[in-house]
Amino acid sequence: MPAAKGSTVELDKVLAVGDNGNLTVGKPTVEGASVSATVQDVGLSKKVIVYKYKRKTRYHKKIGHRQPFTELKIDSIKA
């Protein structure tokens, strides 16, 4: 998500909203619902190593991958 650390993000595509045991599920989203969140951290997760190997053909390939992430803190939910 392209957002700076400490900024506020408004999410308007909400799939479901729960309130005191009442669940509202959208088709595909809930109309008029939005979520306000603050960006806590932006970075890269731990490295995942992918190793491909085929026996008897002397083929092997080692690839590393780091998935980018955005950590959010939910401030308010408007239904």
C-alpha cells in the first residue's frame, strides 16, 4: 500500500461489518461503510528461500523473495 508511516488511510471497500452480534455482509461490499486506519509500519517481511532441484540432471536454482507489507492500526469503523 503506498502510504507513509504515521499517515491516515481511509478504506472504503468493506466486505462485512459486525455490531453487537449483528453481522452485515455486502454483495460484494457494504454500501456506506468505511474504515479509518493509521499506518504503523511499512517494510519488507522475512526472506523466503525457494530452492528448485532436479536430480540426475545437475539442475538446481536458489531464489530469495521478500514480500512488502503495510501494518495498519484500525481507528474507527463507520457502518
